[in-house]
Amino acid sequence: MKRKAIQELIQWKNKKIHKPLIIRGARQVGKTWLMKEFAKTEYKQTAYINFDSNERMTTLFAKDLDVERLLMGLEIEVGFKINPQNTLIIFDEIQECPKAITSLKYFNENAPQYDILAGGSLLGVACNHGTGFPVGKVEFMDLYPLSFEEFMEALEESQLLELIKKQDFQLIETFKDKYIDLLKQYCYIGGMPEVVQDFIENKDFNAVRAKQKDILSAYERDFSKHIPANTVAKIRLLWKSIPAQLTKENKKFIYGAIKKGARAKEFEIALSWLCDCGLIYKVNKITKPGLPISAYEDFDAFKLFMLDVGLLGALTNLDIKTLLEENKIFAEFKGAIAEQYVLQQFKTIKDLPVFYWSNETSRSELDFIIEINSSIIPVEVKSSTNLKAKSLKNYIEKFEPEIAIRTSTADYKKTNNLYDIPLYLIEMIPNCI
């Protein structure tokens, strides 16, 4: 399995001056695998420390944070001399030891020659803000589930992937059915590495669903483990309401849909927790497409998505038979699967701001607004080849954007300033407009 994040880690390593790097992301998106794979290919030695249920390391970091003393303790733990020239230090499950998080500040200040990666779910890391978090002394990298292109790579569809990289639209159209079949599989399987690996080995969609349910259960157990008891019930209610929210015609998040009479203040902590954990994505509304786009952000109006399209399908018990019917999977739940898929791919594109737009009456809503090279670009997601897009038409008439995008299962086409980009090519948006 290959991850694009490896290249980002190599760039970090090759910088003349770099700070300890914290890899953020929800549980089970592949942080541990990524750190070990990077270490295996780029270093001679790996000093791997897992803080989960490791009393020796908790004790080591509890006493004081003198770097020389810590390095001596780490060397005793791993059984060899840690040479900064050829050794990567990995702190895994670092959220389990708040003092280890704090220590990154002192490693950065007093021993910058050591390369350190730290991995931890946002769930745990968020819990420890305010307990000596090394603000300004660390770098961050966000890791998400496998993108569609990474999924294709994992399934060894390298030739089809190469056509995408070459932007050979004629050949892509020739093999369109293959891309759509893979896309349907991805929308059911999702991008959680363990689920994808199980599918590669067994080709069993029932086993896929069982793995997805296991992951969902593990997340719910995490709620109880890390979160104050008075917040857990609210988190579970909010978490389970997301699929229903996404199936509405107007997908703006409504607190009253969680339970009757619910108010924002009652659930704001629960919402913050789920966002910080990386389990949900929050997409805010903009009132108009001006620059800087953040100046027109409406923080009170937003849509929520889950971290993975496969987990969304598992939470809603998406029927496996949708894979057999032409494009039905994209239309399920009023296009929620297609929209979740697109947002998930956008998240994997580095430094891509993502919003949505609706008019004052909310009768016209545009799925996404993205910003590329200071261009504000509307994106309409269609769940079939029916390209009638009333909201996009209204938006174009009102704001006259330089570029507009419509994505569906239809072929690639450019008509004046309107780009039709197939769903399976969505990751290449920054390179094909």
C-alpha cells in the first residue's frame, strides 16, 4: 500500500531546519503504518516508542524533561544508541503521555538534530491542550483515509492511474466503465486502510462491512474512554444524526434534527470534540464569493460530513446490491454518498479551502466552493449523468465566476468557463483547470 503522505514526510526530512512532526488524524487512518514505513525506507534505525500502556515510558517522562536524561532512557528502552544522523525517533500513541507531548518543545530547543515523529489521534491530542502543549515548537501533518487514487494504487490498477496522471482524457473515456466500477467499490469500501487491505486479500464485501462496523464500534468506545461522561451521550446523538442530515435537500446542519428542541449551545462541545478527533468534517457556508474568502464565512451555518464514505455507508446500512445497479450508489440518500466522496477527496488535497454557498432563502444551495490560486470556484456534485444544475446556473448568473465545475459520472468536457469533471478525476482538479 502506498500513501502520498510519504512524499510529504521526505520533504520534512530534507528541510535544513525542521521541528518534531506530529501526524494528526482519526484512529485507524494508518498513522502507525505510515511512520514505520517512512522509517524503514529513509533511516537505518528506528527508535519506536509506544506510550499505550507503557508504564516505564510514562515514568521516564513524568520526572523531568531534561533531554539528555530522556535520550538515555529511550536508548535503554529500544536497546541501542540513538544516532541523530541515521535514526528516526517515533512516539506513537503520544496522547497517552501528556508530558511526552510537552517534551517535544525541549527536543526542538535543546536537541534539534534528532528527527522525531509523533502520532496520536486528535481525540487524545485535543484532550491535552492546555497541559504544556508545545505551541510553535512542532510541525503538523494531517492524515486522512486513502483517497480514490491511493485506493486504485492499492488495488494495483497502476495503468488506469497512469492515464489520470497523464490527463489522457480520450483513453480515460475509453475505459470509463472500469473507472466507474472502481469508484463504486470505493464508495462502498471507503479508504480506511485496514478495510481496504482486507478487501484486497479476501475480495469479500460482507467482510468489508464487518470491518467497518468494528471501526465504528471502536470509535464509540473511544467516546467513553476519553470524553467526560456528561458529554458522551450528546456526542453519540450528534454522530448518529449526520447521515440523516446529509439526506436532506438542504444539507445545512440543523440541531433540531438531533433531537426535538436541541439547541446549538447544548451540543457545541460535542461538535468540537468530533471535529478535533478528525471523525467529522465541518464545511462552513460563505455569504458571497469574495476575497479573502474567510471574510465571508458564516460560522453559524455549516454542513457536517463523516471522515470516510465507507463508514457513512456502514452507519446507514447501505445495501451491497447498489453496487450492481448502474450508478445507483451515487444517488443513494439523495446524493449524500457522492457528496461525501467529493468532500473526502478535497480533504486530501493540501491547502485547499472548502466551503459551500446558499442564497438568503436557502432554496438555492451549491455543494462546494473551493479556492485555487486565488480563484473562487463553485462545484456542483451530480449523482448521475443528468447534468441539469439549477443551483450552479443561479450562482453563475449571480456571481459570474471565471471557472465553474460540475462533477458527475459524465465524461470530461470544457464548455467556455464550465468544466465537467468525472467523479473519478476529482483529485486532479488543481491540475486540470
